[in-house]
Amino acid sequence: MTLLKCLGAASLSTLLAFSSTVTAQQPTGSQQPQGWMWGFGVAASQDVYTDFDNRIVPIPIVGYTGEKLRVYGPFIGYELFREKGFTLDAQLVPVFAGYEEDDSAVFTGMEDRDFSYAAGVGLNYNTGSWVYSLSTNADILGKFDGYQASARIGKQFRVNNFMIEPSVGVNYQDSNYVDYYYGVRPEEANAFRNVYVGDSALNTEVRVAISTRQFLGGMTRLEIGATFFDDSISDSPLTDDDTALSAMLVYTRFF
């Protein structure tokens, strides 16, 4: 199984977290390091699809941080504005969602749902130890023809050489997204799988991240989270749960 297919099978919350996780490796402010970076990560995730195996996915990381441009593999951000704790970025992000027919028996007779790529903007505000973020992005490959939006608030605590950041957030997915990845089309229905038209979803996420520069001259970050899915997803005949857990360990350093 290729890395891309493994990533596509991982839970949505983990993969959306990947961009913010690797971005968080870099300190803010005028002394932010610039140049090429390398690293690796491991993501473990559940999924709410019926009989869908839990995944442990290795993630190689090659990236670049410039004055305004940041590239972490397929995640690309360009700073448009910075002022008094506010930053506004243009973003290109992969949407690692979907499945193939042979991923679970529940998909037998269904057409594959493909990953996609999205463009959008992200707004962040740091004040003291509080971190606020808003982002939205829309499909640009015509796979699900929809959009997502998220909001998050976190608070940072420093304990010796470790930074601990619990956070809570919501993730909105429009009806096109939900219907594409969790709906069942009339031609796909059978005696065990009814037609299902997905409606928009508002999912809740909680996370805690621990980061440190104590090891091997780079930044190490562990993030653990849980996503609580909206009824429009958990009511799908393709799912059997409304909660998914995830964890990610990432290490990066500059060349």
C-alpha cells in the first residue's frame, strides 16, 4: 500500500491536524529560523467507517520556511498579513479523505471516493498564552465540490523545557463534502445499505499537544486528539461510531 493510500485511509481530524502540527514546530517572531527542514512523523488513527482498520502511518517530512512562504510536503502557506499578533495566510492543503472499495466490506459495490486538494485562507491570533485560529478551504479538483471551515482556541503552558497546549475546536463540512464521503447513491444501495444523502456537519475536536526542543537538536511534538462527529455523519449506513481518536508524533529540524 502506498503512503498516499495510507494517508487517505487515516482519520480526517488527524490529517487536518498535520498542517498545524508541523507549522507549530517553528517559533513565531522576528527570530524565526528560515531555510530547508527535514523530519519524520507517525500518525495513528481510528475511523468511523464500519470495519475500517485503524491505521499507523509513517510520514516523511521535507519542508521550507522563508520570510513569507512555508512548504511542508503538500501543505503550502503564504503569509499575506502580519500585525500585532494577527497573521493571515493563503493556503493550499490536501484533503486526505475517502476510501477504495476493497478497504471494507461496507463499500462493496460502491464507487471509490477520492482524496482532493483545497485552497483557502487561515487567520491566527496569538495574545499572551492564548492561540486562536480560523480557517476555510474549498475543493479545487472537483472531487466533492464543497468546502470546510474550522475554528480553534488553545492555551499554552510552559513546564520547564516543555510546552503544553490543550485546545478545543469545531470543524464544519458542507453538505457536498458529507454527501460525497458518507453518502450512498441510489445505484449503490442494496438490502444492507440504504440510500443516504449527507447533510452538512459540525464536528467537535479536543486535542492536547506537548512540544520540546530537548531531543536531537530539533523540535519534537506529540499531539493526541478526539473528534466527535455530527449526526449527519454518524447516521450514515457506512459508519458505526460517532467518535474517533488520533495521535501524532512529529520531529523536525533544519538542515
